[in-house]
Amino acid sequence: MLSVDNVAPSQSRLKFYVRTPHTSFSSVRAIMTMGGKIDVAESQLSDLRSLIVAAAGLEPDFPDDAEVPLAPEPNSGFKTTLAEMPVPLSGYEYYFDIAPGAVVPHIKFYLPLRHYGPDDLTMARGLTSWMETRGRGQYMYGQRYLAMLERMSDHRKLGDGKGMHAYLSCIFAKGELDITSCIAPELCVPAASTPPKIVIPRRATRRRGDSPIGMD
């Protein structure tokens, strides 16, 4: 997808939104650095890798060149409006912000947790643990973050499904990894909460000779 700013063309940015089927960290590194054209500190790339591992529930030694598999749908009796999203819509997403006169674009990475996260409880614990071990616990408040998710998911337990977490976006800014957790609770719908069945009583047909009730 391509978009522009509503300003004079000479001042407008070009904004490209793209999706790739490749989910290995090697591909993430190549895109976020434009194949080495953008200078990103190895510590920041390491932080991004460990964040993906924590959020997606991967093993720490998951190979950099291996594709991250789609996470199975939790077998909990709950489903979301995105549960049937086709595989072509899976993969990682990127946003390229090309400002006038810029030599290289600003690039934002989107991890679709709906496809690659295990369940909302595991994802929340992974995110808060990652933040706390890097001195960022004040941004997510640990238990407060979990409590917020639990209040928004009063129809089920967080560990019983996924759909609260939509995306995790990351961009390298001012020497560190800037992170946004995108929450979409309205996408999670209990499978049992189907609309009530409306029963319309059939109209009785009274035949000639039938006696009114109680008048036999």
C-alpha cells in the first residue's frame, strides 16, 4: 500500500506498507538495515531479536535463518473474527517512511501476534518480562498490564486464546528500540456467544368443526 501526506508534493513523504512471507530474523535484519545501508547497532538488533523470541514464545536458540512458523489456534472453544484469516495474509509487515531529501527511509517492523503468538497470557508475560529485564518495566507496569488485559477479556481467560494482542511494532529511534503494543480487544469474540435463535411460533390453523379449547 502507498500513501502520501496531504501537503504540497515537494514536502510530502512517501509511505509504503508492505508484507513479506519471510519471517526469519535474517530477513528482518536485512530489511531493517536495508542490506547494510542503514547503520544499526548490533545491540539494537539483538534487542529486536530477543523481543520477537519473547513475544512469539520461541526458544532463545531459535535459528536466525529459520522461518517462524504460524502458531496454532488455541483449542479452547473460543474464536476470533480473525481466526479464519487466510495464510496469504500472514507474514511480517513493514512500513517505509521516505521523507523529502532523505538518503534512507525510516523503517518500522510489525510483528502480527495474531498469527505468531501462542496465547494472550504467554504473550503478555513475555512482553513484560522483556521490558523488566531491560529496565523498561515502568512503561508496562508488569502486573498492571496483565490486569488491564484481564479486565478487557472478561469473557475468557487470557491463556485460553488470543485476539487481544494484534501487533507489536518496532522502530529504531534515537539509539534505542521504540516499541508499541497494539491491542484490539474488539476482535475477540467467544465462539459460544452466537446470536440467540429467534423462534417464531407457527400460526395455528383452525379447521371447521374444531371446538374451542375447554368447550368439548
